[in-house]
Amino acid sequence: ARHWETLALVDLRSRGRSLLGSQGKQVIALRVAQLVRDMDLKRKGKITIEEWLHYMLLARSGFAARQVNGLLDKALERNKNILHDLQKMFDAADTTKCGTLNFAEIVSMYSRHLWHLRPSQSGPSKNMSEEELKAGDPEEFAKEVVQAMDIKGDARVSYPEFMAYSLGRRK
């Protein structure tokens, strides 16, 4: 909170305003506490780089962070590495590093046999075997992924859409 207080003081001084009063300091401390609570998904009192990245990608998209984080909270109870694993999977596909997967990036993941996910519109997804992956068409698999995950209808899969689907949300 001291860091944010210092930034606020610098900002106030640059605008020719006076120092923060106790009420202003309380507002900053409350907002910092809220941010830490929102970002600290593992409830350890500190924020990991994965948690920070997750928060920033959700915030940037304007997606329903509470919905995704509710699903993530339940998943973390079962698998403490799920956030790291899903981010690694998304990052491997996001070759443009823009936080959204286009069709070609998804096709590439199937062509290189890096994704084995077979999406489902209603029930749980399944992982394909290496034989199923080799026998199938990467473009068809990519179409299924976009159809299952793309909520906005822009023929792309954003980080929040990927996370929500991977954590159990279905259209």
C-alpha cells in the first residue's frame, strides 16, 4: 500500500495539490486490499506471476472475471497447478502474444500434436490419443475448438474464453 500511496502523492504534487489526508490513505489501502484479494487466487497472502498475468488478461478483456475465477477456485482445490498448466497451454498457442488465438494458431497446435483436446458442446471434453490426433484433420479440430470456446462470435478464442471453457463453462 505504501507504493501506491507514494504514486498518489507524486501524482497530486504534479497537479499542484496538497498531500493525502487520512481518508485518502484509507481509500488507497482499501483498493489495494481489494486488488490483492482478487488476484490472490491461491489465498497465500502473496501474488504469483501466474495470478497477476491471469488478472491482467481478464481485466484487459472486460470478461466476467468473477465467473472465471469462481470456476478457477474450484479447480485449484482439485489441482493446485491448473492455472500454470492452462496458461502454459494458452501461451504456447498464442504465437502473436496478443491474448487471443486465431484459427491458424489453433490449427498449428493440432498439426504439431501439442493439443489433444477434443471439445464438447455439452459434456466434458476429452483428450485424444496420439492415433486419433494423427487420423483426424487439424482444421476440423480447430473448428470444434472455436465453436465450443468462442463466446463473442469473432472466430477467435480469447484468454478468458479459453480459461472459462477449460474450467468447465459451456455455452
